[in-house]
Amino acid sequence: MLEIIETLLVLQDRDRTIVQGRAEIDGLEIERVSVNERSASAEAAQASAEQAGKELEVKKNALEVDAAGEQTKIITYSKQQLETKDNTQYRAFVKQIEDCKKNISNFETDELMVLEEMDAQTETLKQTRADLDAANHDKATALSEIDERETNLQKQIGETEILRAETAAQIDEDTLARYDRLLKKGRANIVVDVEHGACGGCHMKLPTSDVANLKSSQEVNYCPNCSCIIYYTRDMNLESAGA
Ligand SMILES: [Zn+2]
């Protein structure tokens, strides 16, 4: 294999390491978002459980105020009942007092139901608090792990960039410029072999004369279709698949 091809393959290897490292760092950002989302949604569940608890408390207090109001009415009606000499009026007060007692009984039934809901709500609140604590605990651990992975990746990328520059310095300007153009386009396969007479990058069949040249060529060759660098090695099958 030509020395320049060997150097280009090393360069390509370093660039793949750098590209992959950067992609992994992007992935870490997505992981951070999802770790934070879990905590945020546990926090929202906790807040809504607290709010539901407060609303039940308000409901319970309102029912107690209503019942006390009916109790006050009973006292007033009882007094008026004792004072009246009129039978019809007397019976009317009896009826009003009965109505008030019925209302009190209804308010008390409602309050019992609210109290049951409050018990259930207390359990829900305990659960949401436990979930939030767990999410926050895991969040701290996960975020510090992600930070550590990022630091390691940055270090690896930095080291590879230095090695990459050393390798690039061994390649002539023209070849390096053509290589870098393809790299900038985001191509992962830039220096490729030839299999069955086709380019390993775009898999298009190469002209027969190009394939024949490749074996003895002492310079860098490019695929006429996708412009990537094509090379020959002894164990490569240069014959086209159909031939
Ligand atoms: Zn090609």
C-alpha cells in the first residue's frame, strides 16, 4: 500500500474518533435534559398533590362554616318558637328547625367524604414526596456521571486533535484539501477500498481502466463519482462482480 494512503487511513481514523466523540457529547446533552425532566415532572406531581390537599382543606372548612350557620339559625328559631302564641307560626318554626337539622346532617355527611379524600390525599402526597426525593437523588448522581463522561470525551478529543494535526502535516496540501472538503461535508468514508471494481464509498462501478491503473498507481486516486480517495490492496478483489 502507498505510504500516503496509509497516512490518509490514519488521518481518517483520527477524524472518526473526533466525530464520534463530538456526537457522544451531543448525546450527553440529551441525557441531561431527560434527567432534568424526570425531576421536573416529579416536582409538578408534588405541587399538584399539595394543591389538591389545600383545596380539600378549604372545602372542609366551608362545610363546617355552613353547618355552624344552620346551628345559629336553630337557636334563633327555637327562641322565636318559644315566644310565639300563634299555632301556625309555631308549626312553621318546627318545620324550619327540622330543615336546618337536615341541612346540618347533609353537611356532616359531605365533610366525612372530604375527610376520607384528605386521608387518601395524604398518602398520595407521601408518595409524590418519595418520588421527588428519589428523582433528585438520582439526578445528582446521573448529572455528575454525565459531567465526568463529558470531561473524558473532551480530553480524548483534544488528544486526538493533536495527533490528527501531526498526521495531517505529513500529507501534501492538495490531497489534504480534497480530503478536508469531504470531511466538512460530513462524509464518514473518505479513504475507501475498491471491491469488485466498485468504489467503497458510493458503490458505483469504476471505469475498467481506472481499476487497472489503481493497482500500479503511485499517486492518490479519486472516485470520479463521489470524489473519495480510492486505493488498492493486495487482498482486494479488483475483478468486477459479474466478470
Ligand atoms: Zn465513489
